[in-house]
Amino acid sequence: MKQNGRFMVGLVGVAAVVTYLVWTGVSDTMVYYMTPTELISRIEADPTFRDVGVKVSGRLVPETHVSTPGTVEHRFVVHDIEDESVTFDVVFRKPLPDTFTDSPDMMVDVVLEGRFNAEGEFEATTVLTKCGSRYEASPEELRT
């Protein structure tokens, strides 16, 4: 019985350590993305929030992408997915991902990482795109 007791104590100890490691690992890797509405209201409430790097998730406004010839500077507009009236301009000075498409018939969700500058533009250091319509079957393909 003494050996079973030690085994159970060891088993509980190992389970506690594993639970702790899983919990802290999940907590450390969770990333919160602000919405454009949250970002704009936060900056209006506290202008010093412009100095904080954030991640923002939104949707590309179709046909707003403009690239500067001879450079890798890209400008486009992003709106809130739930409230399309909330928009902000984005400037990105690196090559865009392959899935970035500025087409009026496609919805392109973007995750931006960067800062909101004093001129009212979001200076993105990273742009990630998710274009579900590129990978989903069109309604015509589903009917066949």
C-alpha cells in the first residue's frame, strides 16, 4: 500500500506540473487583435496610445490599394468587419503577401501589426491576409 501511495503522489505531482506548463504556454501564446473600432476609440480616449504597437484585425476596403511606383510603399484602407463606417488608412513599406488582392468581388481580411501615427495613418510593419474566397468553391462550382 505504501508503494501505491508514493505512485499516486508522484502521478498527481506530474499531472500538476503538466497542467501548469500547458496553462502558462497557452496564456503566453494567446494574441489579442483589436478591431478598428477598438483602436480608434482607444486612441481618442488616450492619444499616447499611438506609441504602442498593436495588432488590428479588419477587412480591406476594395479598390483602395495604391502602390508608389519604384518603391515598395503600399497604401490602402481597412474597415471594421462589423461596422464598415469605421475605417483608417494603412501604409506598408514592404512587399505584400501573395494573398493580398484588391478586387471588388473578394473580401480580404487582414491582420496588421504596427502603430497609428500622428498623421492618422496606421504604419504597418506586418501584413497578414486571409482571403477565404480564393480557397472556397464559387456558388457555380457548388451547383455542379
